[in-house]
Amino acid sequence: MAVIFDMDTCNGCGICVKVCPGDVLVMNAIDDKIPEVAYPEECFYCGACLVDCEEDSITYRIPLPMMLSVYEPDFFD
């Protein structure tokens, strides 16, 4: 999963949903104070939600290939 919400600090304002350029985030259909990731495979880690979160309730889990400065498919062989 790309975006991780800390629900202990999240105030449910929905700013993260509004600023997401890929429409990856949505508010929960049952409780509209809970943000969730609707399309995790579509997240391109732009950082918009991370930067605009007033409560610092968002972190990323970035896949290892994206963390390597130069990714080569046979790097681990």
C-alpha cells in the first residue's frame, strides 16, 4: 500500500482527498471522516497528500525498486 494513515492523529478533514491529483484517495463511504486508499496501484508518490496534511497523519510505504537510485532488473541476481 502506498499511503498509510495514522488514524490516531487524523482529524478527517479530507484535504488529502481533495489534493490527490490521481484520485487515489477517497473518504470512506460509511464514515466520511475516514480517508482510505481506493486505488493503491495508481499512486505515484507525488507527495501532495503528505505535504498538505495539517496533522502529519500520512506516511508512505515506497516499494524497494523505487527507492534505489538506479534500478536494474538484475540488481539482486
